[in-house]
Amino acid sequence: MNPRRFLLLVCTAFWAGAAAAHDFKAGDLRIDHPYATPSRPGMTTGAVYFRGIRNTGDVADRLLSASTPVAGRVEIHRMQMQGDVMQMRAASAVDLPAGATVGMKHGTPDGYHLMLQELKGPLKDGDHFLVKLRFEKAGTHELEVWVQSPRNLAAADSAHHH
Ligand SMILES: [Cu+2]
């Protein structure tokens, strides 16, 4: 087997295995795979995404705010189509309806993300950092975010510029 191909297989297996293990419970909420994309050189902003947040309870909840030691402040943003252009707007909260899964993946039309403002240092592939999430019902929970380069980062980038 050619060594390059072997390495690729190992990476893929690691990615899949790691992703499966990486989720958090916050009361009735299941937070699946929080991740950040690497910050771009010279930029002091970053973005945190989730594969999804599932509300397994029977009352609606809301994500109200977030904070992290790696950034001065965190805003909730929502991507929205403005004609042909994808733009992001600050949102006051993310609604988490009972029994529903809200996706917060990068590149999702209408999707939310957490915008890290005033980053204290670059986010590099393989880094981990803590983020505290404050929910209306479930309260405050801390979880670990992994910095990862998704395969379609180029697509995410083009949809996500300031
Ligand atoms: Cu944003």
C-alpha cells in the first residue's frame, strides 16, 4: 500500500472515531460535536459550530449566550441570504423547540454559529478550548470545543466573510 494513502485512511478513521465520542449533556439537551474552524491569519474572529443541539425534553429551551477564555466576547450569529449573498446577523438567542434537533453546522443556510470576537490568539487545527453556554432552562454548562479543518473549509469560508 502506498504510504500516502495509508496516512489518509488513518486520518479518516481518527476523525470518525473522535467525532462519535464528542458530545455533551446539559439537562435535557444533547450537544453533538462542538467544533471551531481554524482562524484565518491576521483575523481576530473565530466561529464555533455544533453538529446539532437536540432537545429531548418536552419544554422548549433557548441558548441565550456564551463565553470562552480564548475570546473577549461571544455573539450568536445567524446566516441569512440577502439576495445572492450570504450574510450574518447577530441574533439574541437560538430557539430549541421540544423534541427537535437544531443544526449549527458551518455552511448551513439559515444556520446559527457562535462568533468569537477579540480572539486572544489564533485557533489552530488540533487545539481544544472551553466554552460556557447559558441556556434559559438547562442553565449554564461548560464544554470542550475542538478546532478542526473540515474538508470543505473553502466552501465554508466563502459563505462566511466579514
Ligand atoms: Cu459570524
